[in-house]
Amino acid sequence: MAQARDRDSFESRSARRSKQWPSIAILVVAVVGAGLIACDSTSKDGDSRIEVAAETAEVSTTEASSMETPATEAAAAIASLRKGLGGALRNGLAKGPVEAISACRLDAPRITGEIGEGRMMTVGRTSHRLRNPDNAPEDWMRPLLDEYRHVEPSPGSSRTVDLGDRGMGYVEPIYLKPLCATCHGENVDPKLLASIREQYPDDEAVGFRVGEFRGLFWAVTKESPVH
Ligand code: HEC
């Protein structure tokens, strides 16, 4: 019985192994093909096997690049930024809202910078009513801020803008959630408000209602929007 089981498992192991071979072979061929495309040199006309491989590699490259458009890259960068800032905010709030202000002040610019650098693009947040003057909108963002302010809230409705030689601008709207009202809402605790005013003397970012348009996440990628 035990022996039979052993044989079974041996057989299924070797079956698995032989099943793996085709995929390994495809991988090797694809790598060879990719190498040929990259070096653009040693392709021999007579060798049809390599030509097929080169075609396969080319198809997969095309698929990859059509999935990774500048807009999807920008959206992915903003998703990481949203996640990073959300985590920092939760950590800060665990210590108390006044402490969280300092955490936001120090962490938000650092996280924003790191995400942009890692992805070779610039990302950030901006608003029509700023807390931090460093987040002031660039010219191309102003009409978009105006537009989103005057339409019904539409979470996730992104927009792209052709910035010519600079590449592509991408924005996503930010709406106020109940959690955000602690520091941006209509009834901010007086002690907290005093701390905000101390660190941001020109703050205009209180008095928002939950659900109201608060500003934009933005990204500038190096590629233009149309390909
Ligand atoms: C603990 C207080 C606190 C909470 C809670 C908080 N923020 Fe902020 N917010 C800040 C501070 C401080 C800044 C300035 C930091 C920076 O970006 O340099 C800021 C900046 C911003 C900015 C950048 C534009 C500007 O005015 O400088 C946006 C947009 C923003 N917050 C939206 C939100 C949203 C949306 C939430 C809820 C998910 C939220 N905030 C929760 C304190 C807070």
C-alpha cells in the first residue's frame, strides 16, 4: 500500500516535471528572442525557430506596453500615494490628532517625494483651499480644480492633460471622508485648530463638509497621453 503510494507520488512528480519542460523551453526561447530584439543583430534568416521566438517576445512586449499606459502608471502611483498617506495618517491619529498634525507635516512630503522618485514621475496633492502653501497648484491644475468644484462628486473620475514636452498630467479628485473632518471639517476642536494655525498660519483648509471636493491627487509622467 505504502509502496503503491510512493510509486504514485513518484509518477506524479515525474509527470509534473515533464509538464514543466515545455514552459521552461518557451521561457528559454523567449529570452533568446528578447535578446535578439534588444541587440538587433545576429538573427539568421534561415533559422525559423528563432524567428518565431522573436515574434513571441515581440507580442508579449507589445501587450505589456499597452497595459502600462502613462495613465495606468499614474493611477498606480496615486494608489500607492493614497495608501502611504492613509497609513501615516492612521499611525499619527493613533497617538492623537495634535500629534497627527506633526506626523502629516513631516510624513506627507516625504512619502510623496519617495513615491515619485521610485516611479520616475512627479506626484503630489493640491487644493483650491490650501493648508500647506508648498502644495499650491501649478497653472495646468487650476482649471481642473475649478471644474471639479462645480460638478457633482464623482470619485475615481480621473482626467489627463497633455503637457507637451513635459509629458502628461493626470489628476484624481479627493473628497472629504468623515475621518478627514477631524482636521479639515466644520467643527475642528479648538485646541487642534490652534495647533494647525501655529504650523500653517495661512491655512484655508478647514470648514469642509463630508463628501465635499477637497482637492486633487496629481501626477506628471514623462510620456505624452496619446500613443
Ligand atoms: C491629523 C490631521 C489631519 C487629518 C485627519 C487629515 N489631514 Fe489632510 N492635511 C493635514 C496637514 C497637516 C496637511 C499639510 C501636510 C502636507 O501635505 O504638507 C494636510 C494636507 C492635505 C491636503 C493637501 C493640500 C493642502 O491643503 O495642503 C489634502 C488634499 C488633504 N490634506 C486631504 C485630506 C483628506 C482627504 C483627509 C482624510 C482622508 C485628510 N486630509 C485628513 C492634516 C490632516
